Amino acid sequence: MKLNKEFIIHNTGDECFLVPTGGAGFSGLVKGNRTLGAVLELLKTETGESEVIRNIRARFDVSEDTAAKDVKTVLDNLRKIGALDE
């Protein structure tokens, strides 16, 4: 899976924003924390869910369960707005 090219990532350090372009089919703004930013950065290139979980665990020193739950939530929400190419 990979982030749809119709979405642009903007990181401010503590916050992350996902902004759709005119062709995205979604109008709105997604605002999140550093975890969302890290997931979105990983999705700039083709990657799998298990790889994202592994990277989040290493970066934020969280348990497997916490990382898996958080990543699943992010991916489910990105799917809902059409931000993932799978």
C-alpha cells in the first residue's frame, strides 16, 4: 500500500496535516499527531502494514499491541477517505 498521490503531507513537528488536492475526491483536512506523521512518511513508498507497525514500535518504543491498534486505526481512516492506494 502507498499514500495516494492526490494527498499532500505537511508536518509542523508536533502536528501533522494531510491535505487533499483538487482531484482527491475528499474535501477536508486531516490533523494528527507525530504518530500519524510517522505513518504517513512510511506510506510515501510502497509498504506493508507489518512494516509500518515495526517502524512505529521502534520509533516510539510502544508495545506490539499498541502499535498494531494505532496503525490499524490510521490505515482504516485513510482508507475511508481514499488516501491509500492498495
